[in-house]
Amino acid sequence: MQKSKVDVILGIQWGDEGKGKIVDVLAPGYDIVARFQGGPNAGHTIKFGGMTHVLHTIPSGIFHEGKMNVIGNGVLIDACIVCDEIANLRKVGVEARDRMKISDKANLILPTHRLMDAALEQKKGSRKIGSTVKGIGPAYTDKVARCGLRMGDILEPSFPEKYEALKADHLQALRNLGFDVESARIDGKALAEYERAWMDGIAELRSFDILPTEFYLNQALAEGKTVLAEGAQGSLLDVDFGSYPFVTSSSTVTAGVCVGLGIPPSAIGKVYGVFKAYCTRVGSGPFPTELHDATGEELRANGHEFGATTGRPRRTGWLDLPALRYTLMINGITDLVVMKADVMDGFDTVKVAVSYMLDGKKMEHYPSAEQAERVVPEYRELPGWKTSVCEARSYEELPAAFRSYLDFICQETGSQVKVVSVGPDREETIIRSL
């Protein structure tokens, strides 16, 4: 039997592109959906049947019966948050235990990791990154420093001792930072209270299938099963290629799939690059096309641009083609997926950044974070479509001006738009066959 490929869905802007919806839409065509990086700093929103579901750690294929979901070794797990997700799924008749496997090599986010995150962000002051304060950075730091705890550890008799030792190290570091642990709160709870809930979560997770998922996935591929890899955040937040230091702590690009799931590069198939028809960003960092005017406010209001994880208002701006070309290059994108075009239905005209100028000269490459703070975008103005796209169910039914907008993007990037989202529900999706 011929070995299958792993198709990939990832964001090619600053996150919040709508990846969760697209995973949910495409999941019926795959046997396995596998999340490869990030943690509960993600918020993947899925809408169907008149209901809205937000997932932070669990893969977005979980609502499809008969599909297996894998939390890969590259993912971080907070026992409280993932067990809240599991409980919410049960309320709608989905038992995650029957549809999900967890890597024994996925690292844990301890309650004290979250306090460390808050302390370090506080220490940065005006140069803060805009962290979700979910413990992501400190947990990945411990992973790289080789002192973190992994899911496999919770099955061992030595787990309590290992936990207490790492917790003690964190508390000492917090004292060194002058952080007030006694008055600190984690999701409204004191450390001891949150820790009790966290330990209850650990106890529940022990009943799940915890295993070396790299063997499971490679065996599945050898048997001809199909796998869809799901990323979190976006390529411009990648720890290496994003607007460093205003980035996340993991590899959000295609290469991260291999190390986050334990599959070889030769196993990668299609790579779907998900982007909004405009741009948004949460937290600090450069944003060349950001709008500080009524148009930016209109994009935010129409698009309900508030973080699914933090609730923070997102910064908004026009579509940025130099940034898009950069992320297409580093990811090897094969198919483009455009989201939230309906947000701009009422605009008379829309703008697209086609290049940057820096100190009077055109930029030949995507700029560094410091340069990106100073670049001046050059825009192309295009006619708006001035009509709702929500009812369209085929590419031909889309307004001509909107199709021209998509054609312009394809022409400028050398790529093809294969999926068009015209609304938040899973049914409001057009998949093109080219």
C-alpha cells in the first residue's frame, strides 16, 4: 500500500485567521486530525447547527464522528484548560476520550508556569510582548532547558516528586523577580485553588490514550490513512521567522509539523495557507498596514475582532501582500484559503499593500521587526463589491468585484485561492476545483 501524505493547515498572517473553521470543514476528508504546536494560547472557533464552539488545545476535527484526533508532542497542555474543553464537549454529546490520543512527549503547563508568564510580562513594562499569560513561553523554556514535565510523566510513580521539584524552582524564580505570589490569581483563582483543579485534571487525563503518537501517525500513513495537521497562531508569529521578539514560542510554519508530530519532511503533502481578506494582530509588534481610523474600527466591529482566548480587541488593517508573499515562500503553500471576506461587504473601495518603502527605497525583502516599524506601505485601491457574499455557495455566485479582488491576490502571489469562506458557519464555505 502506498504511504499517504500529511496535508497541513496553518495561518499565514499574525494568527486568528480562522484555521479552526477550515479544519472542521475539511476534516471529513481525512482519517486523523493532528495538532502540532502551541497550546491554550490558541482559540479555534467553530460554528455549526446554530452553536459556537471554541477549542484551545483539542484538535478541531473532534466534532466529526469516526475521526481520530491527536495532540502531538509539539503541543503544550494545561490540565485545567483541556479538561474544561473535555467537559464542554460532553455537554454537546462528544466524548473526547473516544476520539483523541495524546502524545506522551507533549509538555505540561504547570500552574506556576502561568505565574512566571505574568511576572515576566510585568517585568517587560512598555516592551511587553502581549502574551496571553497562559504559561506558553515559560513552559517551552523549560522544555528547551530539559527540565519540563511531559504527559508520559503523569503515568509514573515519580510524578508527584518531579512536580514539586519544578514548582519549587518556579517559586524561587518568582521570588527573585519580586512577584507577589500570594495575591496573584490564575483565571480568578489563588495558586493553591488552581493547583487543586489542575491535579484533578491530571487525574482525568490519565484515563486517556497517552502514547508515542509519532509511531501511531507513521503507522497510519504506512497503512494509507490520511492525516490533516492543524497549526495554531500564524506564520508571522513564528519564533524564528516572525516579527521577533513579538512572536510566540513555537514553530508555526510547515517545518514545525515534522518536529511537532514526528513525521519526516517527505510526508508533507498539500499546505493550505489560511488568511483573512484583511489583516489583524493581537498584542504588541509591528503591523505595517494597521488602520487607526474609522475604517479600522469598522473592520473590527464587522469582523467581531476580539480574541477567542483573551477577549482583547484586535488591531486591524488592510491586506498585506509583501507579508503574504513572505509566508508563502517559507511555508511552501500549495493552496490559499481566504477568510472573512463578508466583513468588507459594505466598502466602496478596498486597499491592498503591494510593496513597502523604507527611507525612500523600495524593500526587496520582508523587513526585520525594527524595519517593519518604519516601512511605508504602497497601496493598490480596488473596487468594493458592495453586496453580501454570504449566500454564495459556488465561486461563480460571488460578486464580480470580489472575484477580481481574489484574482488580483492570486496574480500578485503566484498562488491559487482554493477555499473561500463567506461566513462563520461551516456551511458558508466554497471549495473550488481548479
